[in-house]
Amino acid sequence: MAPSIRLSPAACSLFDEPLAIAVQGLGPRQPVTLRTSLRDETGELFQACARYQAGDDGELDLARCPALPGGSFSGLEPMGLLWALQPQKPFRRLVKKDVQRPFLLQLEVFDGHGEPPGRLLAQAQHERAFLRDGVQRVPVREGRVRAPLFLPPGTGPFPGIIDLYGTGGGLPEYRACLLANHGFAVLALAFYGYEDLPKEMKEFHLEYFEEAVNYMLQHTQVKGPGIGLLGISKGGDLCISMASFLKGITATALINGSVANVGAVLRYKDVTIPPLGIDAKRIKVNKSGIADIVDVLNNPLEGPDRQSCIPLEKAECRFLFIVGQDDRNWKSEFFAVEGSKRLQAHGKEKPEIVCYPGAGHYIEPPFFPMCAASMHLLVGKPVVWGGEPKAHCEAQVDAWQQIQAFFCKHLTGKPSGTSNKL
């Protein structure tokens, strides 16, 4: 029997779902190298490889067989060939632009453990999709609001979430649509660097975000009485600001966010919150020209920088802080702890804080490969984001469950897995 690759699901899976990989038809205890390849929408190539030895029966099941040293990872890692994907050019991060088209994953099996690899024994292709069948992507241009709204299949109404990314601007949609696959109505909100929105991150007006909240609260497919907010990095402190000043927010989840306003002036009615001060002299650049910016921000508890603190004690919602303890973008754990102290000092409920040792800044949905370093729009050079690939991947899988459970609990009143799994 010729060697062949067996995948489950066979042809297509959702990006945040596990993929079972096995090879059959090999010789007893045959050494082989498995390689995965994926091109993003700009044509950048991401690859991972691992060395294995088939069983006595010529079968190789990645769920039972550990990878041997010498590849992108070693040990028992059934999803290693996906989370270990790395760009072939430095400082590239895997993102998804067009969520309506899947990524195409190429799998190859080569004979032996050589460099370069030996004879090609088997190959297969697999689609990693972002939209479950029946999920609708509805473009929104209501007033100033620029966003797509993702609606799950079924009659609804569904618990509603506004999803915000960070300083990269533009309109990342992939986390929002993956969440919609799990039964949430999710608005992926652009806030700068997109269409007719401001081109630069100089000042933000909360009235814009208020329009988005009101749009969701009034939508017939969104279950009230309140909505959830989800933000990463700069999107995190924008979510805290929204929760602190705007009505109708029940639950706010932050991924490596800040409790101080960062990077741009924030205005709402007669309130102005200045950005937290920075000292560029605290940037450390290594021999490769990669910057470590973790110490750049001033302490928001000292002197005039206290004015940048967001009054989160005004919020009428529950908070979840997801923290990568190796975040090199800023001190996420410090921010989470200070946020917790501030809430409790004002008699508010203690937030949930979930810390992940070995996780860096970009905690994405499951199975996105960890980005160790990439270009930072505001710094103008590549920066290190932190994280150790295996621990970071495990954090992403767990954080994804934590976020869904948090929103299920506070937006539907039901535990995760009962009300909104499709």
C-alpha cells in the first residue's frame, strides 16, 4: 500500500478547531519528516516540519506518536504542525484578511530525517476556514460606524459583542467571525486607518464607539439588555474606556490590555484623558535590531501620568483580564492587578484575571502561530512580543474557552456549552 495522509475532518475544518493528522502505509518503524506549508494573502510562506518514526504496523498517528528532536518542535504535539508554522521571511505575522476564503494548508511526507528532505512519499491539502456554514457577514455603515457584523445561523437573538484590535488599525475580522461560529453576534469595529475613519492614531472620540454600542443594542438579532466588549492591546484600553463611560455594557474581556489610556488623546463630551507618557530612551535594541519596548511606558500611578488612568470603577459591568506573563509590549499583569485593586477599592466586584506563564502579547484564537517579533507601527522597527511557542499556543486554546465561558455567563446567564453551541 502506498503511503497516504489521513485527516479528520477530511477536507475542511474551522481554524480554531483541532485537526487530526495520521499517515498510513509506511514501512515498520520508517523514519519520516512531515512538513506543513501555508501562504497568507500577500503570498508570504509559513512552514513547519517535524521528524517522526512510524509504528511497527507502518502507521503514524500524531495524537499518539511524539515528534523526535530536530524539527520545529518535539514531543507529543498533535497540532504542532499548525502552531509551529513560521514565516520564511522574518518579522511577518500570520493574519487573515478575507475571512470568506479559507487558508489552504499543504501537508507533505518525506522519507527519512535528512536536510534537505528525502523522497516525497505522500501529500494532501486541507482548507482551514473562518466562517461556519450559515454565518452571515453583514457590512455596517450606520452613521460613522464602519464594521462587519457576523450573525450566527438560526433565529436569534444572540448575545452581542463588539470586538476591537490594537494599534495596527484597519479592520481585522478573523477573531470576530470565529466567535460568531460559537453563537455570538459580533461586530468587528474599525476605529482608525480604514475607509473614511481617521488615518492616524492621534485622538479618539468615545462618541464614535457609543454609536457602535447603540447600533448593537438596537439590533433585532442582538439579545439585550447589554452587550459584551472584547479588546486586545490598544483595543483593550478602548474597551475599558467604553465600559467606564457608556451605558449598555454588561461584560468586558481584555487580552493584554492597559488600564491607562495609551497612545492617543481620548475625549468624551467634556472629559479629556491624556495618553500615558513614554520615554523612548527606555527602548532596548538587541544586536539584530529588534526592539524591546516593555519599559517604555511611564507608571500610571505616579505624578501627572495618573491623569491617563481610565476610571474603570465607573463601569457597571464584569471584567475578565487575559494576561500573557511574558508580554513584552507592556506590563499587562501589572495593569490587570492595578485594575483589580481600583475596582475593589470602590466596592466593585473583583475581576477575573487569568494569567498564562510563557505567553506573549498577541494571544490570538487557537492555532495561530506565535509571532515572536514583527514591525510595530508606532515604533517604526520590529519589536519583540514575547512568548514561548508551545506555552503560548496552549494559552491561546485555554483563553479562547475562558472568553466564551465569560460571555456566556454574563450575556446569557447560562454556562458555556448549553445555550449557544451550534
